[in-house]
Amino acid sequence: ARGSQSEMSKDTIAEQFVASYYQTFDANRSLLASLYKEDSQLQFEGNSFVGQEIIAKKLTELPFKVVQHAVTTKDCVLVDGVLTVHVVGQLKTDEDPIHGFSEVFVLKQFGDSLFIVGQIFRLSLHNISES
């Protein structure tokens, strides 16, 4: 059985969100604050950040001046009005080598706007530590 179709498909919403998010991140990270709510959660490289102000502070204080994201794949599912988007891509910061990354966004609509209620970010580093 197929549910009611919204004006835009989940894939279109995910596509537009991802394009807008990374364009904004790469140009001016401080503008991302409006995408978060007071109870939004960010898991960044294993560390937790909760709340719009704390998440915005984390993103703006990341230790690089220039960043460029390239999205390789994005997949999404819509469950109970919550859109989960998984992104795999590459990023380059300052003079560092290109790194792979994986990111998950949990998006929920409040009024006419889409907010990030949950987010997980990991660089795809394969460092094997010796024990």
C-alpha cells in the first residue's frame, strides 16, 4: 500500500537539503544554526553536542578556514514523518589531504521548516591502532 504523496518526494527533499547544507557549510558555517532546535543532537566523531547554540558553536569552531564537500551518495528513508538521510562523500580542509566522510541527518518538519533533530558525523579514517 502506498501512503499519501506529499508535494515533493522524500528524495527531492533530501537532494535539496543536502545541497543546501553543504553549500552553506562550505561558505559560512555560522549560518547553519537556524537548522537546529534546542533539543537537536549532534554526534561528531564520537562526541555529543545538544542544543542549537552548542551545535552551532562546535561547527563554527572546527579548526579549519576552508572546507569543500563533495557528496558521493545519499540515501534516505521517511518513517513516521521523520526523514533520515545518509550521506557518503569526501571533504578537503585547508591544505590537508582529501578525506572520506559519512554523515546521517534526522530531519523533522516544524511548521513550514525542516530542522535537524539528530546528526551523526564521522571521517572515514581507517587507522588501526596497535595494542
